[in-house]
Amino acid sequence: MNDAARRLLPPMAALHCFAAAARHGNFSAAGKEVGLTQSAVSRQIAHLESWLQMTLFERRGRRVVLSAEGSDYAEAITPALERIRRATARALERRPEQELSISTLPSFGMRWLAPRLPGLTERHPDLIVNFLARSDEFDFADESFDAAIHFGLPDWPHVEHDLLFREAAIPIASPRLLADHAVKTPADLARLPLLVQSSRRNAWSQWFTQAGVAVPAPAIGPSFEHFLMLAQAAAAGAGVALIPSFLIEPELRSGALVCPFDLPISGEQAYYLVYPPDRLANPMFRHFRDWIVREARGDRQEPVT
């Protein structure tokens, strides 16, 4: 690092004290957080103000309030400090090469991944895979995950996308609900409560259109974040749901849920294994990647180009 670049990096101790004081609006509380006395925090803030040649706090008796410049500076540096903390935590973890951390969609992890894990263990007994449920996208630079299961388009930034499979969502309900309402045609479903997965509120409109049923605005009922919650509600008779068939195979086999019409819907979205390219340098990760892609290939119900 040259001298010009070094002059743009304030002392870390002063930044740490400033960030704590900005959060608490109080030097004493900041001192408790960083393990210093109130006067030591005050000196660090004064040092940073001198270094920056700006007033970061306005002193009002015993109270301190961020100045306009201080507020802007705090907003700019806080995310950077948090990223440093997370990067340091990852560095301190020092996970062994044979231990992987995979983020998975909750329902996918429970119904597709978990039943297949014995096969992975049998093939690679030294490989340890930790699965954590996550539904949102994230920046791999800020997290300790080696890979994630992603549903959508291949548009997760700065990662590789390995296609697993597309899904086919089917209408399902409890057999008693269908019998009680004399469901005979796809149009009959529009008279029942239509349950939805919270991120796919337009799924029923798409299904009715594909079935050739004119339902301008289906009366959507309760929504659920996870498909297995949706399946439980449908099995209890709360309504009809559209659920990917691979997620409800046990309920379909047992008869707790039935599919009244073999009219699945699918789209361009699919399940992908996503990961930063550098993860392929780890042979254990390559083993996991090869295994999950091979398993998924057996579940694909359509040619994929």
C-alpha cells in the first residue's frame, strides 16, 4: 500500500469507537460496547475528527448528536465495517476442506435433499455437509456458504448456475373437500378457497388460463411462505393448493392429498445449484456438486437445453 492510499484509511480503533457512538448516541454506552472508558472514547472521536478535519458530533451538554457530516460518514462506513466483521468471522472459522455449508430452500431441503443424503454419505463418507434453510438471495462475499439452492432464473449475480430441474405444480386438495363440493371440472375449483404460496400469488390465474377456464380474477385465499405449510393446510381441508409434485409425494401416496386434474403448470424458472466459481478448487465441493447434479438429472421430467 502506498502512502497516498494509507492516508485514506483512518485508525481502526477510532472508527470502531465512532461507529459505536453513532449507534448509541452516547459515549458512555459506546465505551461499554468497545471496552473503553467514556473519556477514552471521547479522545478517539476527537482524534478521528482531527484526522478528517470535520465535526462528527455536536456536543449538547452531556449529550452528543451526530452532525450532518457525521451522519453521512456513519451511513457510509457502517456497511464496510460489518463486512470486515463477517470476513474476519469466516477467516476464523477455518473450516476443514471436507466440510461444506449449503444454503437450501426449506421445503426443497426437507423433501428432496434430506431423503437423498444417505446416498451422499455412502459415496463420500469423509464429506460433511451442513445445510441451513434460507429463502432469500445473498452476497456470497458476505456469507460463509459454499453454495445455495436457488429457484428462479439463472440470474444470481457473480455465481455459477448448475441446472437441477424444473418443477411441475399440480392442483391438490383433501379428498373430502373435493367430494363435499362435487368437483367434476377444472372450473369447479374456482368455487373453492384457493391457497397460495406467498411468492407465487399469480399461479392460480396461470393454471386456470392453461386449463381453458375463464376466471378473470380468482378469489385468492390464505397465503403461506413455505410449500409444506401450504400442503398441511390443504390436507386439513382449508382449500385447494398448487404445489410442485415432487414436494408432496408422501401425501399423494398416502391419499392425504389428491390431484383432481392432471394439469400441471411449469415455467422458465427452475432449481439451480449456485456457487462462486472459486469453490470448484475444493475437490470435496466438486464431489458434492457432481452428486447433486447427477441426482437431479434423474428427476428431470423434460429435456433441458
